[in-house]
Amino acid sequence: METPKEYYYTYYSYEEWGRGYFGSRGCKCLPEEDINYFGSFYDKTFKPTQKIILKSDYATREEAYADEIILQQYYKVAENPHFANRAYQTSTKFYVSKEQAKKGDKTRKKLGLGLYALTEEQLNQRCKKSLETRKKLGLGIFGFTPEQRHENAKNAAKYGGKKAKELGVGIHGFSKEQRVEVARKSGYKTKELGIGIHGLSKEERIENAKNAGKLGGKVAGNQKWMCEETGFISNAGGLSKYQKAKSIDTSKRVRVS
């Protein structure tokens, strides 16, 4: 008797207007038919009803694990209140202890394992490819019209922000002084790494400023961007002001129109 083929895939399950969960899975049926599985999470308050299959052509379970680890580490799922993941996946098991996590992270960094086996360019390319795939297939937020996204963002900002403030999570878990300190450190870090505006020469910054003055108003006014942390939608300039006011990293955005 022929043994049924096992399929491996990575996925993102989520509540209609709430939190999400990254994971990987091995099943005997086609991934798109595995509709009743939403993750191995332990948070009983997490009630996902939707699932996006991110990738389903893995040759082995280990390959799916590797991408799951990349996703979880990139989005800091164990610390980010948006996610129901409360532990990071390793190639064989979950780990929870912060001390163990720090020790394991140092070891993987030293040996160049897992996430550290990839260059920053490779990691960014994988995340970009995943985003492009969801956009191409109309999955997640890309399954909504611009009007629906705008309405959803308003509701998320209204109710999600209220709940976050009530629970004292996210930005509401910091004092005013701590938020200022986080913003200050973020500024120093971008300068240290030479990213964003600090990655440009003086001449490039001047040229960009000239071009922005000519074309920026028209283009930026037509583009709509969404904050990945709160769901707030505005044009590029408006979103920058909003994120800075809330001490949110201005790189945490996605273009929606």
C-alpha cells in the first residue's frame, strides 16, 4: 500500500480584527485543504478564524521550520502583543525562558545558525517575497478594497488602541520618558547602521530634497500607507508624523494604495 505523501507549509492564522500567529505544519492532505488547523498555540483567548498559507512547496519539514523561525524572529512574536505566539520555534521544539532564549540566541549567532545563517539582504528578500506573494494572490489585507482597508484601519485604531491602553501593552506599557528614550536610541541606531537618511551622502540628501519639493507633494498625497503596529492609514508624510508622535519606528509601514 502506498504511503500518503506529506506536505509541509508555513502559515499565518489570525482573528478577523485581532491578533495573529506564525507557524509551520506537516499534513497528509493538500495545505489548502487543511482548513481546520490554525496553530499549536496555548493562549486560550486567541480565537483565529482565518489562515493564509505563506509557502507550501517545502521538500522537508526542516525547511518549513527554518522559514517559521525566520518569520517569528523577524517580527519578534514572543514580545509583540499583536501575536499569539508566546515562544520561539527552534528546529526541534519551542523555548520560553528568556535566559535560555538569550543563551541560545548567542550560540546561534556565534555558529551562524538559523536566522544568523542568512545575510540581512537575504532576510529582507524573503520577507519582501512573502509580502509580494500575498499582494499578488489578494491575501490578508490585500484581499480588501482601499475603502475597506481604510474602514478596517479606523476600527482597529479605535478599538485596538483602546484595548492596548486598557491592558497597558505596546506603546502604552512605557512611560513618557521611556518612549522618548526609545525614540532617541532608534535615531542613534539608524545613524550607526547608516540606514534611512543616514545611508545617503550630503549631495544625495540635497538632490532628494529638491526632487521631493517638485514631485513629492503630488506622489505622496496619492499614496496611502498603513502603520504595521496600529493599522492607521495616511499618506507617507501624515503617517510619519503619526508614528513619530507615538514613538513607533517609521519603517514599520506597508503601502496599501
